[in-house]
Amino acid sequence: MNKIKKVALGILMAGLAFGFSAFTTVKKRSVLIYYKVNMSYPNANDPRGYEYYSGDMCAPGGNTCSAQWDIGTHLPPTDGDALPISGVTFQTGSVYSGHADL
């Protein structure tokens, strides 16, 4: 009976350790704000015409200023980098109206 208690305690401790690690693991999100800088592609969910800027580039007036995109496995962008055409996912409901003030 003593062995059964030790095994049960070991399983319980392993379960607690696993559960705790699930809450402490930092999940990095690859969702970033990109700014619509080329209105030749007016649709908000069209990746063409978007560029990344780290600061707030939105100004009042206009149609699409920015939207959030999940860039997946692409490298983090630097200011002025275009949104990759493939391997990205538009985040529905993330469009901010206005125009990109460059």
C-alpha cells in the first residue's frame, strides 16, 4: 500500500508541475499593427500596401489607417518593412479608420 501512495503522490506532483508550467510559459504573439500606406489596394484585408511602423502613425480622415496582422513565422519587422504577402493572417475587426501620417 505504501508503494501505491508514493506512486499516486508522484503522479499528483507531476500533474501540478505540468499545470503550473502551462500558466507561466510566455506565449509570444506575432500579431502586429501595420499601416496602410498605399491606397492602390483599398481593401483593408489586402496585405499589399501595408508597412510596419513602431509609432502611432494614424491621423483623422480617410478610410483605412491601420489593421492588425498575424505575421506567423516571419521575422519581426523594422520601420518601413512591407507586410509579407503570404503567410500572414488579417485580424478581423482590427481596422482603424483614418490615414497613415507619414
